[in-house]
Amino acid sequence: MIQLYSWPTSNGRKIHIMLEETGLPYEVYPVDIMKGEQFHPEFLAFSPNNKIPAIVDSNGPGARPISIFESGAILIYLAEKTGKLLPSDPRARMRVLQWLFFQVAGIGPLFGQRNHFSRAAETKHPYSIDRYENESRRLCKVVNGALEVNEYIAGDYCIADIAIFTWMRSYVDSGGDIGEMQHLKRWIVAVGQRPAVQRGLKILADKSGTLEHSDVVRDILFGASQLNQRLTSGNET
Ligand SMILES: N[C@@H](CCC(=O)N[C@@H](CS)C(=O)NCC(=O)O)C(=O)O
């Protein structure tokens, strides 16, 4: 059984969708990051960066439990465990992994800063807003270009499509303009129509929040709470 520790954000939803795509049995443990539950010592023990998503698989390698944090690592783990959505052929595998890394190192942090400066930040700083709006738009164009060549981001539908999809969906929902990006628009519809994606998006959906935060939530997500947490030595894999 897999224990899923998550919250309905773009990073959390990647794993919600992947668990549905694989058909693995799992239990959901909500971690309310607006209330600071990501700082609980029991959670930090296996997610030392105080972020969702994380999983604990009671039946990991060697039939022993394993805990994993970082959504990209979790996607790879679940794909390898089930033989789904990550090809074993070395070239095809690298095509998927390069787009997965592009998401976790590029789209995630840059779109995240866009959300922060355009929506969450109390004071609006025009340079920062422009910087991350422009960079997010540039990344959308990169994805649109790849989807002009391939039906899915790396050829066949794969874990990189899942990783990019949840962020593109929230980009559009938060007013991001992909008007002339026909290939990206076509792909968002195609991925969004998959039954497993639709089931995954329902997980914890009743807990979805807003990016316009109260002072208390701002302090938890961006303020002193982030620095005063009890640091642990990392998870035991
Ligand atoms: N690189 C991480 C990012 C995870 C992340 O940013 N999670 C956010 C929600 S989307 C979180 O848990 N934030 C709580 C906090 O920073 O205290 C991943 O891909 O898993």
C-alpha cells in the first residue's frame, strides 16, 4: 500500500494523477500547507524540505518500506514500479527524463514565482511580475514548439506530460494567455480528457484554496515559519 501525503496544488496533483494512471492501491493523508502541517516532525522525517508531495510505499525495493519526496523522483519511482509511462529504451527514456527535469527545474519554480509575485505577494513589484510573467510565457512557447512535433511532449503519453499538465492547467486557470499556442491548447484538452487524469484531479479537490492569502498563511508559506522549522537530517530510504 502507498501512503500519499499531499495537498491539491500543481505539484501534489502530479502524483494524484500518476497513482490513478498506474492503478496502484493508495491511501491519502492530507497535509494542510496553509495551516503549517508540513512542519510536523513526523512529516519532516520523510520530507525534510517541508513540501508536499511525498509518499511512503510499504512494499518498496527489497520488500522493505521506502519513503520518497520530490514529485519528479516520485513519478520515476511509480513508473519504474509499474512499468508504465517511462519507456525502458535508453533513447526514449532520456526523451522523457529531459522534459521531466525541464518541468521540475524550469516550469515549477518559474511558474511558482509568477504565482507568488503576481498573486500571492502583498506588495506588487512590477519588475518581478514582468520577469516571471515573461519567463512563464517563454516556457509555454517551448512546450508549444515541442507539441508541434510530437502528439505528447516526448512522443507517447508519459510522466513528463503529467508533470507539465498540472502546471499548464493552473497557468491557464490563473489568467495565463496561451491564445495563439494551438498545439499546447490541443494537448491540454487531450490530457485533461484522460479518465485517470479526471479521477486524479478529484483527489483532495474539496480542499483547493486560493493564492490570495491571509497574513497568517503568508507567514506560514513565505515568512518566519519557514525559517523556524525544526530541521531534520533527511529521510531514511
Ligand atoms: N520541487 C518540489 C516542489 C514541491 C512544492 O513546492 N510543494 C509546495 C506545494 S506546491 C509545498 O509543499 N509548499 C509548502 C511550503 O513551502 O512550506 C516537488 O516537485 O515536489
